Amino acid sequence: MSEFKEVLTKDGTISLRSLVFHENFHSLEGALKETEIKFINPSDLKRFKDKSLNVLDICFGLGYNSASLFNTLIRQNSFVNWYALEIDKKPLEYSLGNKLFQKLWHPKVLKIFKSLSQNSTYKDQSFECHILWGDARERIKNIPENIKFDLIYLDGFSPQKCPQIWTIEFLAEVTRKLNPNGYLITYSSSAAIRKVLRNFGLSIFSINPILTSKKLWSNGTIAIKKIDEKGFHSNLHFKKLSPMEEEHLLTKASIPYRDPTLSAKAKDIIETRAKEQLFSNLKTSKKWRGKWGMTKSTLNS
């Protein structure tokens, strides 16, 4: 675990800091709190009570998102067909050995995680789970073509740190796996990510912050192919983009990350985008921030 440092977050749950990416897995406000606010609550899991659903967890990490998902589904008699993509086994091994993490979940969740760690699979009458280890850009191709997902969680390190999973080409692979009424959910409010998803024909929504402020104007993004108006109006956890957010999509921040071969290094992807931004005639992010009274530190562009 020399690549990671343990972090105790404000809600009493543990996380890790990557010493490679120089970024925490979760907000210091709370690992569990972030999972609930940015992924579980917007998922509206009660829709799947006594039903089946397909879920894809991209960048599984410590496992908070899927552990919380499983915890809920166990209690509402749902059947889940679940896949995860993850390059590093160490965070899951850490979770399974940490008592603070273990005490959060139903025993069955830990049973599933142990099986995933040892065998990469788990199956019983209600759960069929597969974790695919390796580069997500390659491993996503190993998911059967006929499976379309009701929920896709995209929870990797930020685009500036790990652009490989935020490129046009990878997001095309991801959205191709989404059910027509499925939700693609990410913590990122990046204009580059939102613009790409909209260009793919998805409707883009902002995950509501707990408190609206210039420093916290969104808790992430939900992208949906086909809107269920009834479901949309009943879900209080996300909303249409504000005028400020719409204008963000017209700035240089909206220029996408590109990886035509799905094999480029992070440094090359970032440099290619920087050059495209340099020669673009779009409004600068600085001007946009100035108009709306924000600082650069509030953004994930």
C-alpha cells in the first residue's frame, strides 16, 4: 500500500489518498456521505424494488458506491446483475481489512466483496457480480454486448489527473452500454464531460448541492438518454442545468479530452487538449468565472 495514504474523513469513514495521482478517493467531508449524496440518492433505487437491474461501476476503488448500492438492494428484494471495472486490487484489499469500513455494511456485502477480491465473481439467487481487473478502456470491451445498464457510476480520479476515462472515445463506449432510461452518474461537473455527453444525445442534469453557493454549485452530473418526465419530477436530487452551467459549456473548458486509439498516456491526452484550447476562439474560463463571481478552485473543468 505504499502508493496510498489512509485518510479519516469528517463523517468518521475512511478513505485513501493516491500518492501517484496526488488526489483523495473521496471528499474530506466524508467518504460515505459523498457516496450517498453523489451516487446513491440520485439513483432513486426504490424504482427497482422487487425488480431486476443492471449496474456498471467504473473505477470501483474502495467500493463505497457499490457497497452502499448492495446494502440498499438487499433490503428491498432486488436482483442485480453487476459489473465493475478497476485497475488496482489494493484498495479493495484495504477495505476488506479495515474495521471502520466493515462495520458500515450488511454481512452479505462483505461476503460479496471477499468473493470479488478472491475470485472476481459472486453469484446467488439475487446477485450476479463480476469485477474486471485492468485498464477500463480495454476491459469494458469484455462486457457482453447484449447487456445494457440501468445505472452506470463513473467515479475515477479527476479529468486533470486521469483523463483516460474521460475522453470522447471512452465515454462513447460507456454511453453505448446505457439503457434508454438508464442513468449515467458521475461526481464531475466538468464542462468537457457534460458537453461530450450532450453531443452524444443525452440529456444532462446537475446533482443538487446541499447548499447552493458559488463554491458548491453542483454535486455532479446525471446523463439520461430518454427522459421519464414523471420520474424526473419526482427525483429531488437532480435538476436541469442553470444558466451559469449552460454558459460553462460554451467556454474553452468544454473542449474535450481525446484518445482515438483508446491507449494514449495521460500526459499526451492533456497536452493535446491544452493545444486545442490555446487555439480555440471560445470564451476563456477566466472570463466565465469572473462574470459569475467564482474562483478557479471551485471547478472541475
